[in-house]
Amino acid sequence: DTGVSQDPRHKITKRGQNVTFRCDPISEHNRLYWYRQTLGQGPEFLTYFQNEAQLEKSRLLSDRFSAERPKGSFSTLEIQRTEQGDSAMYLCASSPRWVWSRGGTGEAFFGQGTRLTVV
Amino acid sequence: ELKVEQNPLFLSMQEGKNYTIYCNYSTTSDRLYWYRQDPGKSLESLFVLLSNGAVKQEGRLMASLDTKARLSTLHITAAVHDLSATYFCAVPSGGYQKVTFGTGTKLQVIP
């Protein structure tokens, strides 16, 4: 399967615990995004990487959240001291690099998501 | 800040009927995406609209983009139950570095 892969698919954790999610993008895509989606809402942008550089972070990404993309390949999203309000679906997406010069569409391809439940 | 609004938020329609979902956005963009999401699942790309006047069709769905009006429509023709899902429009900004999603339209097609 050459799509975006996320792990785990589901995570239940107790409030106050730390959790880490992993995303493996499509191999030729250098752009990687994290989104959060709560029930009945559209996905909300969290952060964006181009290769290993984290170029933009939403104000939704509090100090308890950190994301990395070592070597520009897979990415991890860590939430420290989880709160019940962190319960959501965390979606990862990737898109190819050459949006302008090669007429790319900028279309992002999404993984299956990690559903986090904080109890 | 870019805002993307869809209407209606919820749509219940009978099989065989036609309907249109509207997506309005607040700042200039030359492209727009439509996604479908089934319950508990991730997002599936439906259409990529790349310019003013772009129209794309796939099966019973047709999407169009009017960048001057900052409006996109998703038209459903002769709906079938399999089209039941939530549909999102999404608009890129910041040099395509991020995409802002609309509120979503939950479509329920009743047999």
C-alpha cells in the first residue's frame, strides 16, 4: 500500500499521560501536514512540514503538543499531559513538492487517522 | 483569516433527486478541493478545481469553481444511497502550506 499510513489507529489513554502518534507519508511527497478533527467538525490545521523543517504551526498547537519529522521521512506527533479536550481524530496528510513549477495541484492525501480518547 | 462556509450543514434527500451544496470562502484563492468522508473514516479526495470556471464531473457528482464570487458548488444528480457521507470543501492558503476546511455537509440519501 503506497498511501499515507498512520499508527496507531486507535488510542485510549488516561488523562495526564503522554501519547505519540506516527505518520508515514507517501514516499515521494515532501510536504506533510497534521490536522485534528472533532466530532461533527471539519479538520483543523495543526502544523506543516516541508522535508524536515516545521514551517508553520497553528495556535491550536499548545505547548503540550510537539511534532517532528526527522530526516524528512515519517513524522511523529506527541501530546504531553493529555486532557479530555484532546480527544479527537488526528489526521496526517502529505502532498508532493512541485506545486507551481510542474503544475501540481497541491492536493493532499490523507491517512486513516488516529482516534484518541482521553478518559 | 480565511473562513470557509458550507451550506447546508445537513441534507436529507430521497434517492433520485438532485441537489446542490454550496461552499463560500472569504479570501482570494485560485483553487479548491472537495473531499468525502464516511463515518469514522478518513478523507477521500473527490475533486481538485484549479482555476476560475473549472468544472469536474465524476459519476453523479459535479463540482464547479467561481473564483471571482469565491464560490464552489457540488451538484448531486439523481442521488443514490451510496452517496451518503459528509462532504467537505477545502481552500488552500499560505502558499498552499495549509488548507482550511469548510464546516462540512452531511448528506443522507433515503431509499
